[in-house]
Amino acid sequence: MENLSRKGHRQRVKESYLKNSFDAMPDHNILELILFYAIPQKDVKPIAYNLINHFGSLENVLNADVSELIQVDGIQEHSAILLTLFRDVHRRLNQQKADVQYRTFEQLMDFASMKLKDYQTETVLIVTFDNAKSIINTHILTGGEVNSAVLNKKDVAQFVIRDNASSVVVAHNHPSGSAVPSAADIDATISLSQFLRQINIALLDHIVVGGDGTVQSIKGDLRYAKYFDN
């Protein structure tokens, strides 16, 4: 009976996807659906939860490297390769679309607003670029406390190095306020800029998205323009 129950669950998840309800699927169900094709004879729901709990979000799971994924209970190299394949395909598509979608930083500010406006806690968006200023990848870091500066230099550097990027834009939200940068935001920007310049990475902008729908570029404030690169 246990095997029949597991088979029935797999079929229900597949049918949910086929009925065009992907947007409504919980993150763990999406991971389950992927893992069905890597682990055909095992209950993968606990593994999907392990991944979400370990990395914090579906996006972070799919942005993890094989070496990081296999540290999670239930994930072996075969499954890890399938998961990273989604990241690399997404990256390839981003590279092909980047110049069309984000030719200006005004468009990038709109993109940052779209990505961050619905988060209820302070969240960081990291956008990495190649030498031609085309987007390589985007990353979301969640879990910050409301009204706190959440820019972590090591987190930013980790994604920049992983993507083999030459420059980066960071953005974060103020869920319960306007996009006016706080003193802590400015201090974090200066610290990040100085750190990235030491490893020859250009900081192109720091965008703040307000819970009231406003968006502001710290680079656009002439007082702080010297901390950014072109």
C-alpha cells in the first residue's frame, strides 16, 4: 500500500503541473517534480523539504553548486546535476535575453522593483554582469530583518565569483517604508564598494525598493556616485 500511495502522489503532482497550475505549486512540489526524474523509486518529498530548509528558497536551491547540493541528505551527484542543469539553462536564456530586456538601468530598476516588491522582510537581489555588461544571472537572498541593512559582502562575492562576473548590481527592499536609503544602507554600500574594488569587481549600482512602490538608485545621488563604477 505504501508504494501505491507514493505512486498516486507522484501522479497527482504531475497532473497539477499539466493542468497549468505551475504558478500555484508550492516550491517543495516543484522540487519533487524535478526529483521524480532523478530518483524514480523513493519518496522524494522529505528530500525536497531538506533542500528548501537547507538553502532557504527554491531559487537558492537551483543556484547551488553540485558540491553544495550533495551535502543535503538524500541528494547524490545524479540528482545534483539535474538541479544545476536548470540553473545553467536559465543562465543561458538570461544571457540571450539580457540586452533586449535590460538595456538601461531604468529598466533594471523596474526589474528590481518587480522582484522585490512582494517580500515582507528585507530581501537582497544580486544581478551579475559579464565584461560586455550583459546579465549573467540573478540571485535572491531572503531572511533579513525588517529595517535592517542586509548587504553581506561575502554573500555578494560568493555569487560574483561563482558566476565569473566582472560587475554587479545589488538591490534590496524596505518592506514597510519608502525607497529613501537609510544611513545603514549608505554605510553598507560604501563598505561593499571598497571590498569589491579589492577583488577587481565593479559595483554598478545599489537600488532600493520601497514598500510604497518607490524605487531609488543610490548611484543617482551625486554624494555617493564615487563609490560606483561605470
